Amino acid sequence: QVQLVESGGGLVQPGGSLRLSCAASGFTFRSYAMGWYRQAPGKERELVAAISSGGSTYYADSVKGRFTVSRDNVKNTLYLQMNSLKSEDTAVYYCNRRGILLPWGQGTQITVSS
């Protein structure tokens, strides 16, 4: 069945870095654009970065220049390299397909705090 499993979250100090991974299964990963989303407490889930099947990328203004999305179509894995983290990046991070969404995974918590 379709499954999205996020990992790599944790507690990090402001200015630090983390790399998130999303292992995808149950669909033809290489054929779809994928995105990283986040949801902070009391806020709506938002798209922060996306990558097309061909490798074109999109970033929300709030993360542009700090986050890098990439994919490995052999390993069916989506990545998010997060640098220069700020307190406002604190949220649960999820991956999902762009367009027609799949069932959400459990997400991975990122907490940026000193």
C-alpha cells in the first residue's frame, strides 16, 4: 500500500542544520512531483519546497536560500536539507505528492530552540 515515512527531525539550535528524508512506497515515485510541507502549532499546513519529476524545484519565500529539496528515484526517497534554521521553522514536517495528495505520514518534528 501507499506509504510515506518521514525521518531526520529533532532539536537543533538556531543556525543549525538538519536533513530530512521521506521514504516513499506503493506508487511510481519517479513519475510524480513531490513536496515538503510543514505545520506549526495553531497554523495551517503549508508547502515549503517541491521538486518535479524532472528535478525542477520550488521554495516558499520563507525558506528560499536556506532549504534544498532533492530526490533519489532509485531509492524512492525525498530529501530536505535545512540550513540556517530559525525558531520559526519549528513545525512537524511532512512529505507528500503534489497534486492529488496521498494519505499523510506521521511527519517528523523539528524544534529550533536554544
